[in-house]
Amino acid sequence: MSELSSAREALIAEAIGEAGRLIERLEALAPALDANRQALVQSGQAIAGQLAAFETRMAAITENAKLQAVRHIARRTDEMAARTLTAQTRAMEEAALAMFRSELGPALQRLSAQQQPPGKHAGPFARWQTHAATAVVTSALTWAMAAWLWAR
């Protein structure tokens, strides 16, 4: 049995030696792990600082994009309003011209048919009667058109 006990003692001694070497390696590993932990903490702080700067830049970029979008929308709205105003003005001019042609033309024809030809027993102001009638009718139609447009 002494052989068995000496082999057992030899294995225990060798296991203790291995455990000692393992403990020495673990003790040597602790400073390296601590250094790595410190490096990770510093990296995390650096990333947090960079993230704050990135968020600031992104906020500025977003604000600039919103400003550009609002300017674009305002410019397009102004262009559309100008085109609409031009189209409405043209339509009103065409409507006024059509109204004058349809209303003033027949009225002037009736007036000219009712009048005597100038120079035959009409007196010295006969030539100006047509012009005066035209001016009166035109003025009345202009006032009516302005009142109609104002009432809208």
C-alpha cells in the first residue's frame, strides 16, 4: 500500500503544483483584465461624447432640411398663386370683353339706327352725340362690372 499512497501523494503534490501555477497565472491575468476594463470604460465615454456631437449635427441637419422644405413649399405656393392670379385675370378680361361685346354692340347699333345722319337738320352738336352716348353706355357698363366684381 505504500506504493499506492506514494503515487497518490505524488499526484496530490503535482495537482497542488498545478493549482499554484494556475493561481499565479490568474493573478497575472487580473491586472490585464483591469487594464482592459479601464480601456472599455474610456472607449464608452469617448463614444458617448461622439454620440452627443453626432446628435447635435443630426439635429442641425434636420432643422436645415425642414427649413429648405418650407422654403420650397412657400416658393411653389407663390408660383402657383401667381399662375392662378394670371389665369383669373385673363378669364375676367375675357368675360368683360365678351359682356361688352354682347351688351354694348347691340345697344350702339340701336342708337346709331335711331339717330339721324350727321349734318341733316341735326345741328352743330350732332356729330358728338354718338360719342357722348358711347361714353355714357361704356361708363354705365364699367360701373356695373366694377360693382359686380366688388360684390363677389
